Amino acid sequence: MDIQKELIRVTAEYFEDNIDYQKLATASKEYGQLLNELCGQNMAVEDGRSNIELDNGEALGTYWAALCLEDLWRTRQFIRGINEVIKEKRSAQKPIHLLYAGSGPFATLILPFLVRYSKQEIKYTLLEINPFSYQLVQNVIAKLGLDELDITFVNADTTQYKIDPTNKPDIIVSETMQNALAKEPQVPIFLNLMRQVKNDSIFIPEKIELYVGLKKSGIPNEELQAKHFHKEAKVVEVSKEAMFSAGHSEKRTSYTLQFPKKQTIIENEKLNGFDCLVLITEIQVYKNEGIGINRSGLTTPIIMEPISSNLKGSITIDTQYKISSDPKLEYTITMSATV
Ligand SMILES: C[S@@+](CC[C@H](N)C(=O)[O-])C[C@H]1O[C@@H](n2cnc3c(N)ncnc32)[C@H](O)[C@@H]1O
């Protein structure tokens, strides 16, 4: 079997504009099987299951990082967003430089491009903090017979990584997040890299937004869809534009960023028909390729607080995103007295 051709075949469904969930599920299963065979290692061992605790978040263990592939919509949308930006950035003059922060053991989100573009078209830097994943991703790429490509593997913490100023990336890809930007270090990774790159470098995802919102009453959990959630106010935006805007007390030389405190007040008359305060995540991967509410584990809304039907007054929610060993949106909720 020509393994590169097989990889092109199994990943072709991600590039199809028409959505066929059955075919997508098959593609995801075949892609996972192929990668597990190439990897040839049992990742469900203690080493593979251990996350790495950092000062600014948690890096997933190899076994868990490999499983991210199975989040169908996430994997499809990231691959499509990367495809769009590669098509835009391609040039006949020199290869574009793609930096992938947190490759995991399979480099899942960029492997389809490794078998579709030549060394003259794209060069890659793959960063991974977890030594087990770092070893496995090199094995997988070697077994695919892709040694002729220009790929630099780096075993490093991307939140501290210094980009070579003579070799700046054009595209930066990282999926190191969970819903509500909790636990994993997506934000410090992007912050560190955003400070060092050219203005026209593209970050994938391009924009991640958190909203305080409301969930409709009486819908069983398994039936919840985007239309059952109402976004009341945006409380965090992670994008190149927002990170360096006036609201953030940011110094380009410092390693910390103070996110603005936000206060959201929801008047009582707006609460009719809703039973919970929720924290909503939306992701713009690139331009029209996004991950809407509840389409992926990354955008599953989080219940902040049930709302009593007896509530007579308004609700005040104070929020601030904080980077720490357990990064998250910190919040306090004040509800007016109930009868
Ligand atoms: C959620 S997994 C995603 C794996 C794969 N990129 C995918 O999308 O399927 C995140 C990966 O990023 C790595 N990672 C997390 N924090 C990191 C950091 N600060 N520097 C480098 N790699 C990191 C983790 O070890 C893990 O392999």
C-alpha cells in the first residue's frame, strides 16, 4: 500500500464543501486507525495518560492528545481553515513557513498538508512539550516517508519559545484549548507568539470569543442546539486585533497580560424563558470556517448558575480571564433577592 496516497484518500472528506456526516465519521475513523497503525505504540500507558502541569496551564498527555482527532467538527474545521490560509499565502518565490504549536503524537491538523505540498511550497516547525508525543510525531512522519520535507521538530514549551527573527512563521496553528479557554495554555501560547511575529502572520484559530449568555428552559440536554442559547455580552476575545487593543494592559516585552474586567447586567425582563446563565465559546478558525456553539467539545456551553423563576431583579456578572496554572474565566454572579 502507498501510505501517502492512502492518507490523501482518507483525509479527502475534510476538504469536501458538502457535509455528509456519515462520510465524515468514516473519514475520522479511518484517519485515526491509520495514525494508530503508523504510530505502533500503546499510548494508554501511565506515561501516555499523564498531563504535564505548567505555570500557565496543562499540556495533555499523549493518549488524550491523540484522541482529539475524534472531535469530528473540530478536526474538519481546523483542516479547512488551514487549507484556506495556505491557498492564500502560497507564493512561487519561496516556501511559506507554518509553525504548529502542540503537535501531539500525530500532528493531526497538518498531516493532510504534509502529503499534499512539496518542500518548495511549505516548510514546517513542529513544537511539542510532551517528550512522548514529541518522539511519536517524529516516528509517524518518518514512517510516512516524508523525510525529504523541510520539518524542524522542537521539544519545547511554546509559552516561552523564542522565534528565530530570521525565520518568522507566516502561519501559526495551535489547538491547545478546551471550552471556555479553561485548563490548557492556548492563550499564553498565542500571546507569546503574537509578540514575536510579523503583522501579516495568520493565527489559526483567528478568533476565539467567550460570551456570557442564557440557556432556554425546558430543553433536554441531549437536544440542545445553538438556537437554544442567547449570547448576552462578549467577555473575552483572543485574536491578534483584540490582544493588543487599548483595553488590555499589555506590554510587548512582558510575559503577562492583564485581561480587562467586564461587568454584564441582565435585566429581569430579558430572563423570561431562560433557566440558566451560561458561558458560551465560539471559534473563528479562519474567515468562514468556524466552530459554532455546541458543534464540538471546544464550544460546549458551560452552566454558570441556574436562574430561579422567582427572581425579581437583575443579574450582575463580573468577569475577568486569568492566566495561571489553572487558566480560566473567573466570575462572580450577584442575583437580586427572590420572593
Ligand atoms: C489538545 S492537544 C492537540 C493535539 C493535536 N495538535 C490535535 O489538534 O489533534 C494539545 C497538544 O499541545 C501540547 N502542548 C500543550 N501546551 C504546550 C506548550 N506550552 N508547548 C508545547 N506544546 C504544548 C500538548 O502536549 C498536546 O500534545
